[in-house]
Amino acid sequence: MAGLTGEAKRHLVKSLMRAKELSGKTFDEIAEEAGVTNVYAAQLFFNQAQLRGNTVERLVGAVPYLIERDHTLIEGMKKPPFRSYDETVLHEPFVYRLYEFVMHYGEAIKAVVEEKLGDGVMSTADFYCSVDKMKGKDGEPRVVITLNGKFIPHVEHLSADDVSQRCTCSCKHCQNDAVR
């Protein structure tokens, strides 16, 4: 079943953010109580991640307003979301700076990753992200964004490895494949 889109998604997110506001808690506090990263907690409230398993109970414990009237909000969070974004978010200065970061540092980061791991990509499905703060050498506040994704190497496309091209009936060809 496809996740919510358009006005239905906006309504859910507005209601989720209202529940968070009523809790008086930050994403850090919610994340700690729910046992997830702070960015993942935020993703749940923006309906960009699916609420699963034991996290449901812990999240409701952290933000009881999620079930204040009924379980509609929780049920909405448990459905696979339609992961998308409002294009106007790129006009928001902080988000644009992240985009700018990737544009300016992306090629260099890719080169360093290739030296360390080889040719491949970082998964955003098997991925953790967190945001922290620290003080710089002059005492100024600094943002620390950690991106921790599984490395997935690109594979050479050898026809012998392409199992989708193998016959699966009981013909002579398949019997020969079974012997290999």
C-alpha cells in the first residue's frame, strides 16, 4: 500500500508535530526514550520513515499525545511512507547549505571513499544519521552531522552471474544448468 501524499501527508505531519510540541520534548529526548537516532526520530515525525516493532511502544511512551484521541497517528506512522520532499525545502538556508555541501565536497568525498572501499555507493536504506553539537577551538557552537551507511560495491555485469537469464523449466537446458 502506498504511503500518504499531498494534503493527507501534510495533515498527518502537522498532527504528529503537534503531538511532539505538546510533549515538550526535543527530537534528542524522544530519540533517547524511543531507542533511535535523533534524525530517525525526526524522520518518523515528518513521515519519512516507517514506525516498526518495539519502537511503537517506546515512542508512545515518549510522546503519549500520539494516541490521545485514537490510534490514527500511530497507524499512519506504521504504514510504509511515500518518501518525498517539498521542493521549496531547498530554499530554506540550512537545507540549501547541506545541498551546497554535497555539490562542493561530493567529488572529493567520493574519491576518498573509493580509495578506502573501492567503487560503490553508500546505502541510504541501511543507513544511520545523527546530529550533535560541540564547541569549536574558539568556543563557537559547531554542528556535527554523522552519516553512517552500508557500503555497497558496484558489481561487474557478467552474463554468467545474471540468474534472471536462466531457464527454470525442466528442459534439457535447465537440466544442464542444474549440473553446473
